[in-house]
Amino acid sequence: MSRERPIRTFVALEIEEPMRIRLAQATLELRPLLPGVRFASKDGLHLTLRFLGASRPDQLERMLPALAAAARECPPLVARICGLGAFPERGAPRVLFVGLLAPPRLGPLQAACERAARGAGFEAEGRSFRPHLTLGRWRDRAQRPQFPPLELGLTPLRNLVLFRSEPQRGGSRYTALGTFSLAGGS
């Protein structure tokens, strides 16, 4: 067993630069409407398929072949980015998100990521998968706001990434530990 310290990791689909720019512009427009939200940087926006949390290097090594196989089996996807919401669904909001409408093929890819995680020794995910992009988090307890409509259009999803997350002042830093093209796409 490895004696290295665990690192915080997750598996996600990369959001490409043109959509990250549109999301950053939307964030600028939302800031005055949603006081108290600490917005994510545009470089931190991704579609998380499986949060892993504290991970040992040997677990991650065991996951890499399964993630590569999952990416090879899934063609590139196109998702529609639209609609704002908050988690939890009731009570004081903690997480601001934008919705993501993806083709049905996203489900099998997410399920393959879940199997890869369990096969590497991670606990099964207790919550059902709900595709979204986290835009920010409320700093303090707040009342649930009325969300303005938001429609940002379509974006390609081409790369499955195993990310390391390093919390830092001003937001987490994300480092790709493995990147896999969907169905050999570029």
C-alpha cells in the first residue's frame, strides 16, 4: 500500500474555451443579481461525472485504464447549457449551478466512471447523477433568489479528465492527471 498522502480528485468532462468565455460573461451579468455568491473562475468550470475525494495514487493508477476505455466507447457529445438553479433544492441555497442538457450517451459514460471508481476501491456514490456546471457558492446563508433566464447554447464535450483539485485562497487549482479523448476525437 502506498504511503503517499491522499490527494483530492474527481473525473469530469472538460468545458471548451468558447463556452467558458460565455459562462464568464454570464457570471459578470449575474454578480449584481446574486449578492453573496462566490463565483468560480472560468478555468475551473467542468462537468463533474464522479467526485472521488481523498485518493491514493495506487487507486488512481487502477482507474486510468478503465477511464481510457470508457472514453474510447463514448463518441464526442454536444450539450446545451441553459437554466440556473441551486442546491439543495429546498431551503437556503449553497451552490449556484447552470443546467446542462446532454444526449442520452452521457448516462453510460457517467456509469462507466462510477464503475471505474468502485473498481479502484472508492465507495459507491450515494446521490444520483444530475448534470450541471457549478458557477459559484453562497458565502453565507441566503434566501432562495428568483433566477433570471439563461441560455448559452451548445458546447462540445470531447475530453474526459481525471483532475486533481488543490483548494487555495481565491479558488481551487485543477491539474489534469489523465486526459482521454472521447472516441478518439481531438
